[in-house]
Amino acid sequence: MGAHRILAKIGGTLYGDQALAEIEGSLKSQEGTNVAWHDLLAPPVLKLLLIGVALAVLQQWSGINIIFNYAEEIYRNAGYGVSGILFNIVITGTINVVFTCWPWAW
């Protein structure tokens, strides 16, 4: 009963009992629902999988990771001081977050 002990540490004994009962109930309700690897090739799932893979490849090919990994060096070689480097790293990261989340913000 290691899980019960951990859950009881988090929220007390009553919480541990309730959480463990919920987990066991959830597992019992999902018995008999096996998912196989070939289910990824079903048309609706395959389309989403291919979009995800394409976006991951595009991100790597765009070179944005190079900017983040070597940002300090890039900005130092561009002539910025320490505070300028930090400011530019924050701005670059902020722009990345905004444009990553932008389509979903509508």
C-alpha cells in the first residue's frame, strides 16, 4: 500500500482513502479497453499524428533551438552588455511564447 501512504502524506488519511478508491474505480472502468499501436493508423488519429510530426520537424529545421541554446553568445558577439543580453533573451522567449500560443488564443 505504498500509494495509500503517499496519498495520505499529501492530504491526510481520509484523502488517501478517497483518492485510492477513485484510482481503483477508474482502472476497473477501463478494463477490457485495450489500445494497440496500429490504432494510430486510423484516419482521424493518423492525420493528427502527421501534423504533430510535421510541426516537430519544422521547429527543428527552423533553427529556433539554435537561437535559444546560443542566445548569450549571439547577443554578446552582437555587442550587447550583460543587461542587454538578458533583456534580449527575455524578449526572444516572450515572442516565441506569444507566437506559439497565438493561434489558440482566438
